[in-house]
Amino acid sequence: MAPSTLIFLGLFMFLIPFPYSDPVLACPRTNTSLLNFTSHFTMVQHQLRGILSVIDDCSFRVSQFDMLSGSDVHWWGAAGDDFLNLTTGFLISDSNLNHTYQNDTFIVPLRKNVTWDQIKVLAVWDVPTASNFGHILLSNYSVNGGANFSDGEQPTVFENCKVLSDNYRIRWSLNEEDAVIDIGLEAAIGVQNYMAFGWANPNVSNSLMVGGDVAITGFEGDGLPFAHDYFITKYSECMINEDGTVQGVCPDTMYKSTDPIGLVNNTILVYGHRKDGVSFIRYKRPLKSNDSNFDLEVDPTANMTVIWAIGLIKPPDSLRPFYLPQNHGGSYGHLSLNISKHVNDCLGPLDAKDKEDQDLVIADKKEPLVISTGPALHYPNPPNPSKVLYINKKEAPLLRVERGVQVKFSIQAGHDVALYVTSDPIGGNATLRNMTEIIYFGGPEAEGVQASPTELTWAPDRNTPDLVYYQSLYVPKMGWKVQVVDGGLPDMYNNSVSLDDQQVMLFWTLSDNSISIAARGEKKSGYLAIGFGRGMINSYAYVGWVDDSGKGRVSTYWIDGRDALNVHPTKENLTYVRCKSENGIITLEFTRPLKPSCDLNERPECNNIVDPSTPLKVIWAMGAQWSDDHLSVRNMHFATSKRPMSVLLMRGSAEAEEDLRPVLAVHGFMMFLAWGILLPAGILAARYLKHVKDDSWYRIHVYLQYSGLAIVFLGFLFAVAELRGLTLDSVHVKFGMLAILLAVAQPMNAYLRPKKAAIGEESSRKRIVWEYTHIITGRCALVVGFAALISGLKHLGDRYGDENVHGLSWALIVWFLIGALIVMYLEYRETNRSRGRVAGRSNWVLGNGEEEDIDLLRQSRPMTDKESHSSERMEVQLEPLNR
């Protein structure tokens, strides 16, 4: 090659700018106030860590740099770290950061038109999503000379790091002067999982866990971190014995309940966050504790055995008011560690498979999505404004919709917030800066307030992309992602309702002999259970969960108590069984026959009959963990329905089941008073009190009958008003309505009765027919009314499973038998009295013997010719008493 060519190539190579080349030769040192400034990055997203050092006016060095990749990431400058300043910032370098970094070191040149005095905040910025991955504040720096760190140590930075497993690390910094160690636990796990780390008892060799002093860390239901001091006395959950002592993996405070100055629980939480599907908890503890019973002394210069585990954790409840680590499922271990030796074998950031921690809201075609605003507490894409969008009271959740299924919005976020669905991840009328933005739904008209919400409907179609965004038309970054998927449960099932507390959606489709059912939880859990029954006891349960192998399972049970031993597996004939977990949201599906093929009472599940014509009582529960082989207290739920829902399978609707037993008790008492006392007493008065002179029996009969009818009407109206309607769908209602119709016919019958024959005259055929009709109708009404009482008690027992129904039924039967005995006795006396009147008739000389006590339906003697002509004239014959 010619010398001139080599010179040309050398000049060409010299003129090419290399972003990672040392710029010191091109930019001489100056008197910049940031010279030798060094600081750690503040982690915001994408597991960003690293150290920044200012070299000169033109460049800075980045070392030990970790970051998960983004879409279009650049170095960014801003006048402040707030939302407005960061979103209006500017590029400070032409170097991009579009891949994953693992403990990398490099030099970054500034743009020629950028100087350090323009930069108050240096950030790593994803331009398309306006996302801050991490930043450093330069405005708080003060000149001290030499190498300096910015004010405020970053809580994610430690001197040492050790890999415990593929998804679990421990970081620590030793402060020997204060005899304190700072520990950071970091794991790519779910938010329902715990991280445990501690020291094993050096005097125990066969079981390292027993006698261990560990810290249990995790996140509460509201996202707040916790770190508690635990001591292990047994390889089991913490159990409280009858004498009040505890054993297992228990908090130190449970062994010694009084801890006035923090001597027992000396694990102090410093910081915690959940980012990108990774849990991070920082806490500190003394090397030597005053609590010699439950804390082990840590020798900073010795090789000591440490133990660790990760697994599901159960939140506190009323029985055990502390966190309960569940079985770690094989994710545990131990190693020898000298905390005074420098270790850093953590290469690169942890990369979780599931990075989405936001709540998931799944749109349903019947339930509207309530759009409101609220404070930004856990917004998934910082920086963000102080007020963001909420859906169904959840902060900026991930919204999932289905193509072809209409989505109803009830917009009540305020007149200054207009909802729209856009292709731009930032929103805020992005068309002004992004000419390619596509608006799929909403606009200026999509605004409203709680008092006057705006109802709008959006139907994603086949052309809607898989990922769009719901945002505010006026303010950017108030919303989050919309996942658009192909048709799912609402399309597959004909009906759907939201169960109690809107935590579970129930779907179903009826066919001739079977019903297909699906249930979906609206919050993250380890298992989802639905049950048919008024409560947990005496219910048929269907439990869906994903086992350790990742296989979805659905099992059936009969529950007859509140303990784990009262949960009995059954063998229901389920087909088309499916169960899956997406971001912790459990969905279960199955098909079962309406009526089991086995005989009633052969097995418990044989009585599990689904009648589409009657309301189906449905309850639900969620828990952290389920196992099919051995049930224990760890399978207990952490959330459950507060009351059953009455699902009307044929109508496709549901309503909250109210406890109407007090109402039905009043209704039943009134009906018993009428049909069991007043109305029967009125009939008995008409039958057995005619021997009383004048018409007293008639007045008693009328008063009792009208009083009974009045109480019947009051009881009827009371029940109809409380039950909000009348339906003839039960035997009890049919008997009751028939009894009321027969009872109402009696006063109408009495009003239309024919005139009574005069004394000595033969009763007309109409009169006789009327008397037969009146008496038969009354007695039939009494029999039907008593049947209504019996069926009412049975209906109450079927509806509420009330334990007192059986006793009340027997009491009613005894009452009926007593009434039957009384009638038999009165009938016997009436028969004897009638015979006495016939025997003494020949000695009666005053009058013709026609009294009001003669029953036309049962005449005690034939009418004589003389009596038949007594209407023409009356004779008084005086004869001696003794002939």
C-alpha cells in the first residue's frame, strides 16, 4: 500500500468520532466545579445501578453499570427531577443505551452544545415511553476537593454481593465501628413471596434450620415493605399451643410478647421496593444483640453458616397476627460466609420473567369500568404527574379487553380529564408531537364527574393492535397499558355476574342436562375457590390452582365444618376442566351435569343438584396456597365473600343474598297465629257453641274469622314487601296463595248466603247447598293453611339451613295432634248432647222444639206433620208432669 494512502487512512480514522473513546485529548481539563464528582445512580426502573464520575467539561465515566434493556434509551439532562422538568429535558450525548448492561465500565462524551451548568439532573431516559430508568442529582453537589460522593447514600448500593440462587441475591455492607451490618435481599419473585436470610446455630449440625436466627422480609397487601426478626424452633409453620407457647418459624416477639425497647425484634427496616418484578428489601441488625435467647451473635471475621429461603407467605389474621412463611418448595439453601471479606459475584441485573406488578383489570361486557382519578402512589412508568387515572378504584392498572366484546366506561374523572385510547404510550394529545398517533376511542367528550358520569362504549375490533394505551387527552402519562386479546370468557359464556365485593367474576352457560361454569379472580392469589351454599359450612366447593409443575388443577370438595379435617374431597363428574394463572389471577373452568348420576344420599356430592329455576347461592374464597393431598391451616383463605350471592341462572343476573330470617320469623308467627289459633277457633265456635243461648256463637265465629283474615293479609303483605315481589316458584307459596284464596272466599260466601227458613219450614235447596259449600270451603282452607305452615318451615330450612327448623316442625305437628284431640273430645260431647235433646223431647211442652242449635247438615230427628203445620197456628198445651 502506498504511503500516501496510509496517511489518508490515518487521517480518516483520526477524524471518525468514537462515542466510547477517551475524550480527554480533545477536551482539556478546566475549572469546572463538578470535576472529580462521583455518585451512585438512583434506581428507578430496569434494575439500573452504577457509579458516575465527572472527568472534565466534555465527558463522564460510568462504572459497575447494570441495566435491563429498553426501547430507545439515551443520556438525558433536566433542570430538576420532577415530572415537568424531566419530560421537558434534553439529550446530553449521542451515545445510546439499547442493550442489557452487566457490570460494564465506559466513558460517555457530552454533546458539543451541552455544558455541565445546564444539567441539574442527569438521567437514563427511554424516549418513546418518556421513562426514567435512573438518575443522579448534580444540583446538591458542594466542592470539597478530591473525590466526592453526592449527598445521600443510595439504598440499593452495597459493598458486597453474593449470589444465593439464580433469582436470589444478598448484598451487604459491614460497619464494624458501630457493630452493625446492613443487608439487602433481592429476588426475582412474586409479590406474594417472602425472602428469608439469617445465621444458623453453630451448635446444631443435623438440621441447620432449627435454631436459626433469620429475618423474614416481603411486602404487605398495600405494597409497603416489612422486615421482621424470626427464630426457628421447629421445621413447621408457627403454631400456638394450648398453653400459649409457640413453636415453629415464629417472630421473636411471639416467644417474648413484651418488647418495650426493641431488644427482641432488632431487625430494622431501612428501605424496600418492587421494580420490574424484583423484590428488594434493605434492613440492618446488630452483630451482637442484647437478646441472647433468640438472636445469634455474628462474628465479622469468622466463616459462619448462613441459611436462606424464598417462598409464599400468608398475611396475618385474627388467629395468628403475624406473617406465616409457607413451605419454600425447594427454594432454600445454606453456605459459609465471612462478612468481612469483599465479595461481588453478582454479574448484571436480575431479569424477572413477570415484570408487571400492576393490578390487572379485565373488562366485562356487562360491568362498566369506573374511570376516576387519584394520587400517584405506585405508578408503573415514572416520572408521572401527581394525579393519575384509576379504574375500578385501582391505580393505573393493566387493562385487558377482548376483541369483539364491548367495553363500557363510566367516566367520572373530572371535567379536566378526558379519556381516550391511543397508540401513543405517553398520551396528552400526542398528535401534536407524534403525527403517527392513532386514536381508537374517546376524546374531548369523554369527561364527567361522579354526580353526572359519562357513559361510553368501546368495541375493540380485529384491527386494534395487541397493545394500546388509555390516557388523558390533556395531561400526559396519567394512564397505562391496554392489552387487547382475542375473545375470552365473556364470549365463551352466555351469562356473567360479579360476585360479592366485585372480587370474583362468575360465567356460565346452561344446556339441557349440564352447566358450564367459569370463575375468575380479580386479585392475585394462589388459589381460587367457589362454593354452592349459603356459607362455607355445608357447601360444595370447587378449587382451582396451579401446582408446582405448572399444571392447572380443579378439585371438588364437600365442607361440613371450619377445620381442614372437615374439607372432604368428592368425585364429581367434571369435564372440560381448565385452570390457569396470569399475573397471579386465577381462572378456573369446568362443565358438570345439572343432576348427578348417582342416587340421592349415596355420597355427599350426589345431593349437589343445580336447579336452573331456583336461585343458586354462590360464595368464593382466595388463598396463598393449595395442596390436593394434605390440607392444613396453610390452605386457609386470606379473602372470602362476606355474603352469598343468589345467581338466577335462567335470567343471567344475581343479587346479594340478604338474611331475611327475622322477616320470615315475623311472617311465620303471624301465619301461625291466624291458621293455627284464630281461624280454627272460629270454626270450632260455629261447630260446638250453638247450644249457647242467643247468637253468641255467631259473634265469636265472625270475630275470630275476621281477625284471622286480617292477620293473614298483614303477614302476606309483610313478606311480599320485604321479598320485593311474589313468585309462584315454591310449594310453600302455592299452598299459601291457595289458602288465602279459600279464606277470602268465606266472607264473600257469607255475604251471599240465602235467607234462612222460618221456624217449622223446610230449608231451601240453595240454603243447604250454601251451608255445605261454606263449611267445606272453610275446612279445606284450614287444611291447606296448615300445609302452608309445614311447607314454610321446610322452605326456611332449605334456604338457610336453620338448625331450629327441625324442632319447630315437630312442635307444629304436636300442636296439630293436640288440636285433633280437642276436636275429638268436643265432637264426643256434642254427640252426647244431641242424644240428650232427642230423649227429652217428649217432656218439652213449651214451644215447638225448633231452636237455633239445630244443625241442618246433621238433624237429630225427623220433622213431624204437626211441626210442619205449626206456621199456621201455635198451640200451648198444658199437661201434668206426671200422668
